[in-house]
Amino acid sequence: MRRLSIVVMIFAVMTVSCSRERMRSKEAAISSEVAELLAKMTLEEKVGQMTQVTLEVVAGGDDKGYLKLDAKKLRQAVIEHNVGSILNCGGQARTPENWHEIISQIQDLATKQTRLGIPVIYGIDSIHGVNYATGATIFPQNFAVAATGNVELMEEIGEIVALETKACGIPWNFNPVLGLGRQPLWPRFYETFGEDAYLASQMGAAYVRGQQGDDISQPRKVAACMKHYLGYSFPLSGKDRTPAWIPDRQLRELFLKPFASAVDAGVATAMVNSSEINGAAVHASRYLLTDLLRGELGFEGFVVSDWADIENLYTREMVAKDRRQAVKMAVMAGIDMSMVPYDYSFYDTLIKLVKDGEVPMGTIDRAVARILKVKFDLGLFENAYPQKDLLKDFAASESENLNLQCAREAITLLKNEGGILPLRKDKKVLVTGPCADKLSVMNGGWTITWQGDKEELYPAEKHTILEAVREKLGRANAAYVRGVDFDKEIDISAAVAAAGGADAIIACIGEPTYCETPGNIDDLTMSGPQLRLIEELAETGKPIVLVLVEGRPRIIRTIVEKASAVVMAYLPGMEGGRAAADILFGEANPSGKLPFTYPRETGALVCYDHKTSDEKSAKFNPQWRFGDGLSYTSFAYSDLKLDKEKMGMEETLTVTVKVANTGKTAGKEIVQLFVSDLVATVTPTVKSLKRFTKVSLGPNESRTVIFKLSAEDLAFIGLDNKPVVEPGKFKIAVGKLTKVFEVK
Ligand code: BGC
């Protein structure tokens, strides 16, 4: 037996080293192919590779959602301007067949009719599934996936999104979003993995692994794009694309970490923050785009601008006097590809700049080499065409099941007074609120269209919350009155009257769909009509279950006390209705935990990993805390043990804790380990998440969870802006248990 396992081990080691060897020689072959090709290219061909235009530029007519390309415009792009990349969907989701036709026509020209036959790299925003392909598996938005605390699930989702994107013939996905959700007003909050740097790093890296595997030339893989590097998610005003002020120390302590982790996971490309940090327009910052990203993080892929953001350097950011200066600044700072996206102005300008000797050919060559490398890595030179056979796994039923599982694991139970949930199926309910009977609001932006608001384009077979509840209770037992819209009252009195005949009220409130700048708001408070609906329903004395369907935590302080239960559904995706109903009626046990702090007041937007003064001088008293989330069963933590009381800088600390399901229902628990540095030269945060895992336990079952920490996990960014581990005492907390240890 022992001999057999040694043989197996030797075989495994040999296989790994063979495949490493293969990868190394493939890398070497690709870099010589890139060099050879580059040597043949004219300036125009090179700058064309750096140019990305949107699909509208080459589109002809749109017949009921079926998009035809315009042959002349396509020639203008691919042949006359040597365009290396095209993006986006031209307004709405397309059928996979339409995608095949679009991609094939583009590649026909690029690979057969250009001088060097360089394929186009098509890019798309598959933000929570291939949201621009009809019938695709559309998952919960990123912040909801973060709530699952399930890294393996995230990786599997990454795999499915990659497969379905590739099945459409598209090899490049502009996701994951790795900004931290620490500014809840920001309309892209839901695209993040929440406020914590470690959680976002784990989820982001898992997504990259799922998308790319270890070889992006594989049929089911795509190149991922980490975005938006760096600091985009933290605008001081909360408005999209407005200034962020982030000291270098905090930048490195928090915002840089998920990007560093994606680079370690081998992410192929990066997209840039449209806005500015500390007055530096990121598209013009050589420090951020080259010194930090490449020099320090070691990123080797290519960098694409965001939408029109080189233009924005002279029209919005005002750091350049004209287009010529803007293009020069961006390219010299480290932008390899410009998402122009509507014309050839970047192309014409950059060619002139090189001819006038203002941008060195070496800079162009470096950028083009990086782009070509990703094209070779993707295998586009061998086959740039859609692989039709992948469609057999497009929107497979297993993917739908995983989607349902994800939504169920994300949904977070925040309040459950007197154990009112789960509701009994033999009772009558009133379902109400503007989120009860719409698929769009459960999906949010980046769904079928950019703003996600075209309810009529949503798949009829998917269930709204109301439909899913009715499926369980029967139509007669689930009355429905919308009551209000987001911004106006409709029939609150009818809702109140209907409540009379119900045993409980399921009130689905939240936000309309939005995406990017159109989602800016001036007030985080839940809209007035929705608050009034709940206040008036509360007068009936019937128990209210609030279901929150929202892309950011809207303030609901005034109605929380009036509700018996609060269920955070986030933006749970296409299976959100079924998942919510499963949770409400106990067919699934909630296991999500909030990946952000839910504020109680509009003026108290402080994250969980704040400083001691945030508690002593101010009072940190959010509505719900990072990591909050109840279950229908109960979990008990015991036996927190550290394998040593004193830890050397080179040593590993092993932490064990026993977690038991002490209730009557099977359930999953996200076990989170927090560390507090008790005294440090930079004011320490009260605690920060260092490890987590999700365990599944039957009634009366228990498990010992093991975490390992190294000194690196205890590092912080010191006064000199460099990571440091200081000797001294640290506290570990898991559940309510704590232990102190010392670093020597
Ligand atoms: C967004 C990006 C997106 C790009 C292409 C921009 O407006 O900021 O996140 O990838 O459009 O659609």
C-alpha cells in the first residue's frame, strides 16, 4: 500500500514537472512568434492593434435584436485601420448564433484579408454570467457571490461564465471588478466583492482561476480582465467617476491587495480606473500603470483603457490640453490598448505622434507585444472562430442548479424575530412591493442591456419572487398588491386591505436597476414611498418579512423595528426568485454573511475594519455588521486553540476551532477568523479578516476547522509605506472566542 502511494506520488510529481516544462517551452515559442510577427509589422499595423472600437462602429441594422454587420464599416475598421479589438454588444444581448455570425465575419476579414492575418480579440462584459447573450446562465452579482463565503463556488461560476462566453465565440471577459465596496453610495457597489480586501482577494483570484484555468488556449477558457485598476470604487462623493483621495498607505493596505492577488493568479489583462486618485488621472499615471502595476506587482499582461478615457484626459480630467497630449500621456504612462471606442482618432493621433518622434517606437512595440502575446496565449492564431460544439453546454441544467445554489447561499438572513421564518406553507401571505414581480430588479445592471431595465426582454420561464412564492403556496394563498413603485405611491390602501386576509406580509423592496453613472444617488435612504408602504402595513399588526432587493445598502432604520424578519437578497440573479422563496419557506437554510457593513444612518458610513477611535470617539453602530447572517439552525464555537503562544517571524501559527451544529436543521456556516494587532506604529484596525471557510454540518454534527497563519498575514503597511510585521501581541477571534498570542 505504502509502496503504491509512493509510486503515485512520484508519478504526480513527474506529471506536474512535465506540464511545467511544457508550459515553459510554449512560453518560449510564443515569445519568439511575437517577436517575429512584430518585426514584420508597419507602424499602422502596430497602432491598429492598440485600437479598440465598439460594435456600433461596424454594425449595420438590428432586426428585432438580431444584429447585422455593415461590410463597408467592418472593412474600414479591420482592413483600413488595422483594428486589433472590438467590444460590447451594440445595445442588447444577442443569441449565441448571432454572436457566431458577428465573430466569424470579423475574423474572416482579420485573419484572411489583412496582410499579416492577425486575429481580432473580441471583449465583452460578462459581469454576472454572459449577460449579453440571450438564454445564458445569469448569476447573482459579485457582492452577492461574496456573501456566500464559498470560494469553490466562485471558481465554478468563473468556469461556467468562461465556457458560456467562449461558446459565443468571445475569448475576453472584462471581469472581475476588484475595487472594494467601501463607499455604499457608489452605483457600482454591487459589482464588487464587498468591503474587505482579503475576501475580495480570495473571490477575485478564484474567479480568475475559473475563467483562465492554467492555460487560456483551452476551449472552455477566456482571458480575464481585472478592473478598474486602481481606486475607482472609493469616490469621496460617492458619485461614479469622481475623485478618490486615498493615501498611499491605505491604497496598499486595502485597494491594491485584490489586484495583487489577481496578478498572482495569472490574470491576463487589466482595465484602468476612469477617474483619479489624489489628483492623478489614473490613465495618465506612469506611477500607477507602470511602476506599481508592472514594477511592483509584476503584472505581465496588457492594459486596456476604460470607455473613452484617453479622450477624457482632455475633456473631463483636464490634465491634457488636447487629444494629442492626452494620447501621448496615456501611452507613455502604460496604456497598451485604447477603448476609443467610437472612431479612429486615437489611431490617427498615435501614428502622428510616433512619426513626429514624440512617442518612441520602443513604447509601441512593448504594448503591441503584450497584446499579441495574449492573442497567441488564447490560441487565436490557430483558431479565432467560435467553436460551435461548446454550445451543447451553454446554459446547461447543471449550471442553472449551481446558479440556484449560489443565490440560496448568498441570501442573508439579518433579522428573524421569534423565529418567524421559515414561514409555513399552509398559511396565507400578501406579497407586495416594487421588487416582488420583476426579474430585472433582481438582476440589476449588466443584464441583457447595460442598464438591465428592459423587463420585456427577460426570459419568461424564470420566476419572480411572487411567482416562486405562488408556486409553493398556490395562487389563492398568495395575494399580490404592488403598493408602491420606487418613486411613487400606487395603491398602499389596497395593500393594507389585502393584508387583512393574510397571515404574513412578504414586502419586497429595494432599488430599480441601474449601472454606472446613471445609478448615482444623493441620498442612501430607501425611497419614501417604500418606507411609507411598510409603515402603513405595520399598522395592521400582521408580521412583515422584508426582502431587500438592492445593489447597495439603502438606509431602512425607520422600518427595521416594524419588520419581524429581514432577508437581504442582494441582486440574486435569474434564480433569485426561486432562491428567495426557498429561503422564506425553509426549503433552503440561509448561510450568507454580509460582505459589507450595513449602515444605520446616512452620515455613518464606516467599514468594519475601522480604527479604535471610530468606536471611542464616535460610536460605531451600524444596522448590521460585516459578517452578520443568521441561520435556521444554530452553530456553537468551542475549543479555540493555537499551537503556540509565541510565534517566530518564520513560523506558522496553527489555529483550530470546533464548530458544531446545535440545532435541528442541516446548515452551512462561514467560519471567519479575524486578527487584531493590539499595538502598532500605524494605528491598527480593530480587526481584520484573515481566513474564512464554509462548512456544511448536519444536526448535532461538529467539525474542527484548521487555519494556518504566517507572519505575512500579520503585516501592515508601515509609516514608510512598506509592509512590516512588528513583534508584539495579537488577538485572534473566531465567533465570540478569542485568544492572544505574541510575535517574537
Ligand atoms: C465600464 C467598464 C466596461 C466598459 C465596456 C465602461 O463604461 O466602466 O467596466 O468594461 O464600459 O463596456
